[in-house]
Amino acid sequence: MSKLSVALPSVTQREFELMEGTTLVSTTDPQGRITHCNTEFVKASGFDYDELLGQPHSIVRHPDMPPEAFADMWATVGRGRPWSGIVKNRRKNGDHYWVHANVSPVMKNGKPSAYMSVRLKPTRAQIAGAEALYAKVAQERASGHHTFKIHAGGVRPLGWRDALGRLHRLSLAHRLTLALAACLALGMTPAVWPGLVGADSTGLPLWAWQMLLFVLGGTAVMAWLNRTVLRELSSADRLACDVAGCNLNGTMDFKTTSPLGSLMRRLWLINLNMRAVVTDVRGEVDGMVDKARDIYQGSQELARRTESQASGVEETSASVEQVSGTIRQTVETVNDVAQLGVEASAEATRGGQAVDAVSHSMHEIQSASSRAWPSRPICWH
């Protein structure tokens, strides 16, 4: 893996605000190195994809984030539990952006083999609350006096105030057992302390008081069960129905301190992670479609140019054929001229021979004339 060689500038405290509906997705290996990130994550970070791949996820960590928050995150996901919180991240140019981070461990053989992080745009109220919380964490760290700690992405008080918080960490079975025990104790009160409920003064039989208190206790238990369990199950059923119908935009409200808080949170994370994966895949497909469209347009342009060049080649071929025909005619003409030259040469040869013959004949005539007439003149008397 390549390492980032550029020096990062100092923080600017300028905020880069995410657009509504933005979903940032990344995955890391067990050592926290980035193995994948979507286009929105790359845009928000300000880095290039190649600069992020293989780098520790702390490359986007902002120095204003308390180390206690990240220590809590790794401790939580290391136990196979999801972690959620408001995080301030750092961009390449020193600016920052806020996200509502949701980290889910990918379990294999009971141990985390990777981590998937899905980040949404937080509200301004969530950002203000996170800034106040992190400032208080830094203040207590400096003073050495701690009144709370960050636990599983939330705030957990320390000391005696944590005793009440332990009740919220009881399972549903434990809470229901305590509720039934309280209802039974309430129904047994008239038998144990008759004077406490005034059973002696009213004249009602003991069993009537017990029945009345059992009904009141059962009504209270049912009201608690309806408010903390049945309503949340109904909300979970609606969300499951949306997911089954391929509607991944559903949402629900839940409290982590409720008996079904963990279940509701995991259902919400299932919906969120599926939506993030589908959005990520859709973005990749859209990118492939754009590239395919560019290739198609390039192919069309190439086809047009090829057709134009083919027309030019056809015209050139026709011209070549015309030139070739002209050359053939020229060759034929040259051949004819050459043949005429040969014939003319033959005629000239014959003419020369005829002239030679005439010349020879004239020489013979001259010779004959010389022999017929004497050389001396004839004297006439």
C-alpha cells in the first residue's frame, strides 16, 4: 500500500457542510486501514481515492476530537457491538466536517474481521451538543476530576449516579421478572401488613384486597410493557415491513436505555447499512453508465469519422482507377508509337538498301561507259 507523502496543513476551523441526504461509506480491516470508500467519502475528505486506500482511518481524524471517544469506539466494536456518535473529521486542506458516524463490526467466527462505517449529516443541535460534550471532556481531563465517561457512544455518569443507570442495562427478562415480583409483593401486602392498606377498617375480606392489588399491579405491569416493549415491537415491525418491501428510507425512534434498545438499534443499523450499500452500488453503477455512455458516444464519433474516411477512400480509389486507366491508355499509345517506330525503322532500312542498290547500279553503268569509249580523242581527216 502506498503511503501519503504530502504534509497536511494545519487546521483552519472552516466547516465543510455536507449536503442533505449525503451518505459516507467506508470499510476498514481489523487494523483500521481503509479498504474501501465511496465517492461521497472521497469528496468530503478532500483526498484522492488512491491517497485514502490502505491508509489508517485516522487520516481524517480531527485534533479537536477527544481521544476518549475513539478509545471508546474501538473498545465497543472490538467486543462485536455497534458504535454511534457525532464525530468531527478533518479534510485534506485543514477544514472540517461533522458526521453522525455509525460503525458496525463484520463478524467472522465470533470475532470482528472488518468494520463498516456509515456516516450521515447530523443536525445542528447534535453538533452543538457534541461540541459542548467534547469541551467538557477536555476540561475534566485537564482538571483530573472526572464526573462521567463516554461509554458505547453515550455518556455514562460515574459514582453513585451510575447505580440508577445499571437498571437500564438489565435485560428484558430481568426487568419482567422484577416487575412480576413487585406485583406479587404488592398482592401479598394485605396478608403481611393488614393495617398498611386499612383492611381492618374497611370490612373487605383479605382476598378482595389481594385481588384488587393484584389487578392494580398487573395493570401497571401491562402499561409498562405496552410503553416500553409493545410500541417498540410495533415500530420494529413497520421498519421490517419497509425493508421487506425494498423501501430503505424508513426510520424509527428508539432509546438505548429501553429493554429493546439494542434490538431496535441493530434493526435501524441493518436498514441504514443496506441503504448505504445500495446507494454505494447505485453510485458505482451510475459511474459505469456514464463511462459506458462516453464510450458509446466515442464509438459513434469514431464510426462517423470512419464512414467519412471510407467515403474519402472510395473517392481516392475512383481517382486511382481513373489514373490507372489513363496510364493504361498511355502505355497502349506508347506501345503503338513504339510499333510504328519499329516499322519506320524497318522501312528506313529497306530504303537505305534501295539507295545502296541504285548507287551500285550507277557505278556499274559508269564503269561500262568507261570501257566503251577510248581514252584518246578520235582524229577526223
